[in-house]
Amino acid sequence: VDEATAYAEPDQRADRVGAFVAAAGGLSTAGYCRTAHRSSAFANSAGHTAHGRSADAAMDGIARRDGADGVARRYADRLSDLDGAELGAHAAAKAQAAADPVELPSGRYEVVFEPAAVADLLQNLSWYGFNGKRYAERQSFADPGAAQFDSSVTLVDDPLGASGLPFDAEGTGRRALTLVEAGTTRAVAHDRRTAVEAGAESTGHAGSGGATWGPMARNLCLSGAVAGPVSAAGRNSTGAAAGAVVDEDTAALVAGVRRGLLVSDLWYTRVLDPKSLVITGLTRNGVWLIEDGTVVRAVRDLRFTESYPRALGPGAVLGLGARPVRQPDRVDGAWWGAPSVRLASWHFTGGASG
């Protein structure tokens, strides 16, 4: 536990907000910087006890220009690792690049998702797929032992990879759990209740409301085979879209796309079919058209309908960024380790108002 983060003062958070606003260069801004400190103990009548502490920090902000938003988010173990100026500059660059968007027809497009968008994939895979309660109820796509994902995909829930509590709500010790290994589904998350039903052991994923919602991985990290070297085409977009790509991992993925879309964020995602995890939702905070490895112009937000496991299935993942970026969740202490991802196909069903 980083004590400076655990006992951070409001002025320290405000300094980072001020740096974000200043770096946005006069654009309208909104968001937050937070720190959290948790101390917890567990004891039961069987004599089992556990105790621990955790601390973390996060920033989530947008910059806006003429109705176009750019976003930047970051989760960290230490407040000192959050650079408000860097995040503000990223958000402002994307807002500037999102000006004057054009309409595109619905259909399937190759896509490059930035970490903020990938975090939504991980959250829904965790909550609805690798959930022991849904698995027991046969409402999950998960099939342990089957090659359900692209061979480049490995998913590990790593609650101790950050300064989280070392035990769950039932006092069970937490540890890293590999859910997908090189494309093959290996496990689902269990608490004591679902473990009994499955003839297994708890994986340390009990949480508040678990009897209703089931056990969920809340620190899921995507990793695997990475993209190739960055090319000039990926870095040197020109004109209004010049600030759309703000990191080298995303640039490396963009460089390989002949025609597709760069997507910053997904939101308002809702499950249509739990078993196949078909989800509908909207893009947000910037979408751009990619042609011949270059981001050429902004696109209006689009609605999509897509099966998340299918989109990450065998042969569907064309590249992953080398460095997962931890994205904050609304749940205290939860985060998603999300790299940029290039996918062969994503189904857009029309404009955001459709």
C-alpha cells in the first residue's frame, strides 16, 4: 500500500485536475481525479480470519470542442503515477481530431479499439461469461477446455497485480486466475456457493451481492501476441485527424489497416443474448476512418450489435498492443488491463440515434 496515496490530500488531486484543464488548452473539460483507501477484516465462527489494506488512484476526463469529445483514463497504484497534463493533452488532441465528422453506412468494418473500448469488452466478458453463477445456470458462453478465442488471446484475472485486498468477501485468499490461455478457455470465477454447485473450489471471487449477481473477475487483463513495429503510416496522419492516435501501440495497429475504423470508447452497452453474449451499444468520444494505414477523418458515432466472443474468436484478432493500460471501473478497486486491439470485423448497425 502506498501511504502517500492512502492519505492523499484534496489539493494533491486538485493539482492533477488543474494540470488536465491547463493541458486541454481552453477546451471545455469534465471528469474526476480520485484516491481510495480501504481497510478490511474478516472473521467467522469457524475460526478463519483475514485482514488487509489497499489504496489506488484514478483519473477519468474528457475535453470538448464544438460537441466533439476526447477521453483519457488511467488507474494506478500510486497517485504520483497519474500525470494530469499528459492525460489532458491526450483528451484535447482527440477532441480536436474529432471535429466535422462524416456519416458512414452500416455494415461490418475492421476496427482498432483503444484501451478504453477494450475495457468494455473485458467487463462484459467477465460479468456475463466467466461468472460461475451464470455458468451453472447455463447462461454463459464459457466452455472450459474449448478453443473459443483467437490463439493470441490470454485473459488473466490478477487481483494482486495491483494494491487490492488479498481476500474476498468470504475471506478466501485471492490469487491470479487464468481464464483463457492462448485462446483456450480454462476456468470461470467461483465463490463458495457456485464452487459447491460445480464440484470445484472457490477462486476468491466472492463479492457484495454475490448471491444475486454471481462471482466476477474485476481485475481482468488481456495479453498475448503483440503488434509489429510502428510504421510511419501509423504515426503521421495529417489534417483534422492528426491527433486521433496518441500512443505508439495504437499507431502500430492502425498502420496495418487497409480500410477500417479507429474507436476510442464504447458505452451504454446492453446484453441482448447472454448465452452468446450478443451486445448492443454505441461508440463514444471519437471514431475515425482509417485508409491505407492512415487515420483520414472523423466519423459520427455508430450503434453496434456484436457477439463479443465471436469478435475475439479464432482468426479474428489481428493484433494486440504490447502494453495493457489499466482502465478504472466505477467499482472501487476494480480495473481492466486493456491494450489496444485490432479486430477483423465489428458489426455496426447504423447511426447512434438509430
